[in-house]
Amino acid sequence: MKAWKLQSREKRMLAYLLIVLASAAWKFIPRPWHPKLQIDRAHHRIFSTATARQTDETALMLELLYQAYSNRLGMVQGFASTHPLVQVKLYKDRDEFRWVNPGLGWAEAFYKNLTARPIFRRANRTRTIGCCMSPSISSTQRWLT
């Protein structure tokens, strides 16, 4: 049986394919992230690379938002008031968010595996969380267990 030997053109095409695959991996595969801080609150577990003060501000806003949603959804039949802590990964800024999560377009927050991933941002000297922290369908379903 004769061994199959690659021609120079086939070798070149394989090299091009490897370059394209490596570029796609660089663009779309998430990179590792190592939080500096973990804070547990009544309803949230926050992993953060932001400062402790920024993380506390965000925790307060998340708790207020949680209370507003639970007050609204509390009337829904099957609403579970006890559930595991909602996990939040808080990035210190947009650059870090984009580095860890490439290929998201304009997103400033998203949900993945029931974990919220927002950015801390101050806009015009007012305290704001840099995203809308409204629960996604999956996290709402978890509360309605």
C-alpha cells in the first residue's frame, strides 16, 4: 500500500486553514479571569476585579434591583423566595470585560451559565452600573422554580 504524500499546494492550504482557525480562536474563545475579591450578600455572590468600594456600590444597586423584581414577581404563582445565591462576575472596566469575553459586539453585560457579568462604570459623575441588570429568562426561571 502506497503512503499518501501531501503536495506543496496541500501543505500551503493546511497552513492557511491553521492560521484562520488560530485567528478565530483568538477572537472568540474566552480568556481566563481571576477575581481579586469575593463578596456574599443576601441574594448575590459577587466575584470582582473592581475596587472594594465599587463592588459594595454595585452590591447595593443589585440588592435594590433584586428587591424590585422580587416584589413584582412575588405575585406570580410558583415564585420561589428561597434560592441559591445569584452569581455575579463584576469587571473593573470595559477593557477588561472585552479582553476576557471577546467577540460580543457592543454588549456591556450578559448572562452565561446563570451568572451575570456586568461592568462597573461611572457616567457623568453619577453612580451607575454599566449595564441593565435585568434578569434574563434563564435567571427568572430559576427564581420561579
